[in-house]
Amino acid sequence: MILVQCEFDTKLKKSALELLGAAQKLGGDITAVLLGTGAGAVATEAAQYANQVLVCEDALLEPYTAKTFAKAIADLAEQAEATIVLLAGSRGGRELAPRVAVRLDAAYLEDATNIERIEGGLRIQHYAFLARVTETLEATAPIVVCSVKPNTQAIAETRAAGEIYEVELELTASGVNILGRIQEKTTRVALTEASLVVTGGRGLGSPENFALIEGLADVIGAGVGATRAAVDAGWRPYGEQVGQTGKTVQPNAYIAVGVSGAVQHLSGMGKSKNIIAINKDPEAPIFKVADYGIIGDLHTIMPALIDAAKKLRD
Ligand SMILES: Cc1cc2nc3c(=O)[nH]c(=O)nc-3n(C[C@H](O)[C@H](O)[C@H](O)COP(=O)(O)OP(=O)(O)OC[C@H]3O[C@@H](n4cnc5c(N)ncnc54)[C@H](O)[C@@H]3O)c2cc1C
């Protein structure tokens, strides 16, 4: 049995659909786990991809703490007799996965970009040593817990709907009280969930010029990305970095503006369905992977592109 811890808001997050896709690829029965407020509302969606869905909305799961969630997932893994437990390599999932592994006394594999079943366990690939090295690892153990890097797996396919069960767990209060929460207010779509991404590189020349990237992103409803050069220069937050040491994205269209196309950047966006590059250097490596390219000065092209996008939108 493969147990999949699914992240959701009002519907399953892309990370969950990818984990379910990875589980389908591995083969075998799949149990999807939905924890916390609103879990019941996404159960029918999850049932399309799994043999069974376990739903728990226990009050002690709110507010979220890794300790309580890890106990809940481990208890459900034991109940379901899972031999493989998959969690998203998101910030939350990476916090949870090792805790779940310890509770289950399981082997632990982290941030898989590729995952396959072997006799008695799993083989994965992941980046190591600041992403300079791609390692292949195997774990053979009665239970293997594995976190999977977002945007590296195919989305799950729908199949005959599985059973949905509301489960009760014996949880204890975590001992953590959240006294306040300040939530970032953004109307912009999250980078790893976005079907369109506009990314700026060092070619922008200054942090102020990222207004061109944000301007286009806002008109077309895209997420905003940045290269490591732009992040290291302090122009953009690390959360926007795309590449080996940043986020991996796989949107329908990836618009790279003033980005040279270094191999470490390509490894984070190379699986995008369409790559559109804007660069003044016709020899820039990004053009080797681009489906569409505009050779020219971004300061001329971007305002024209934003105007054209606004006209289309309106
Ligand atoms: C271990 C390791 C990990 C790394 N991880 C990452 C990572 O996760 N993500 C990442 O992005 N990088 C990563 N890097 C860095 C990577 O090697 C590159 O240095 C970086 O991606 C370059 O960023 P850039 O394309 O913005 O800058 P540059 O390489 O300087 O390219 C700027 C581009 O802008 C173009 N340009 C300039 N002015 C204009 C203009 N007016 N109009 C149009 N085009 C213009 C130039 O022709 C050029 O092609 C990593 C490096 C190492 C060693």
C-alpha cells in the first residue's frame, strides 16, 4: 500500500496531484490522506486518483503543527499497512517527512526528482551538494518514507472512484499555541502552482526594472520567477528563485526575460511546455531550449508586450 499525504486548499494542490501521479507510476494500491479543516470537501476529488481516501478533520489538527500532523500521518500509515509513504517536497512536506519516518522507524529519502520501485523498496534521484551532483539512492526497508520535489512528476490520471472514510485518531494537543499570524497579501498565483511564469534575470539591470516582469505577470495572471543572479543581487526574494538551488516549475508557458539560460537555471524550468525567451544576445544559451525567441532589448520589448497583453485581456 502506498500512502500519499495530500496538500490542499479548496481543491487538491498540484503537489498532491503529482504525488498521486508518482504513486500510480509505482503501481499498487493507493491511500490518499487528507488532514485538517476542509479535508472532507476535497475527498471526492482525491477519490478519483486513489483506491481509498482517509479524511480526518480532528480539531487538534488546527492550528497546524508538524508534530500533530506527523503523528496523524504515521498512525494512518500503520492502520493502512503502508510500505511506502509519499509527501510533497514543499516547505511543509519537508518539515513533516523526517518526523513521519522517525515515528514509523522507516527509511527516509528526500526531495526525489525521479522515483521508481525496486525489490523491497524505492530508488530515487535527487540533487545533492548544492545541486552540483545528482545522486541515485536506494532504500530497502519494511517502510520507506519519501518526499518528492514539486513539479518533477506527471499529474495523476483519474480512475474508478475509490472509497472515502472519515477516520478518528487519538491525537494530543501539540503544546504549541499560535498567538498571531501575519499572512502575506498577494493576489499573484504561487510560482510552483502557476500555469504561466514570467522570470527576470540579471539582464533587467536593476530591482526597479522587475516592474516590467510584475507588470506582464499581473496582466496575464502569471507567477513571478527570478534567476539566482537576480536573487543573489538582492533584487528578488529567494522564494522566487527558479533552478537547481531554487524552485522547479513546469508551467504551460515560461517567459524568460534577460535570462542567459545557465544549466542550473534550465534544470528548474526545462520541462515547461513552452519556453519563450527575450534576450538581446542571439547567442544566449536560452535560445537553444526556447520554443519562441525575441532577440532585442527587453526595455523596448516588455512595454510593447505588456500593452499587447492588456489589449488582448480587455
Ligand atoms: C551550484 C550552483 C547552483 C546554481 N543554482 C541556480 C539556480 O537555482 N537558478 C539560477 O537561475 N541560477 C543558478 N546558478 C547560477 C547560474 O550558473 C547562472 O549564474 C545564473 O542563472 C545567471 O543568471 P542570469 O541569467 O540572470 O544572468 P546572466 O547569466 O548574467 O544573463 C543575463 C542575460 O541577460 C541578457 N541581457 C542583458 N541586458 C539585456 C537587455 N537589455 N535586454 C535583453 N537581454 C538582456 C544578457 O544577454 C544575458 O544573456 C547556480 C550556480 C551554481 C554554481
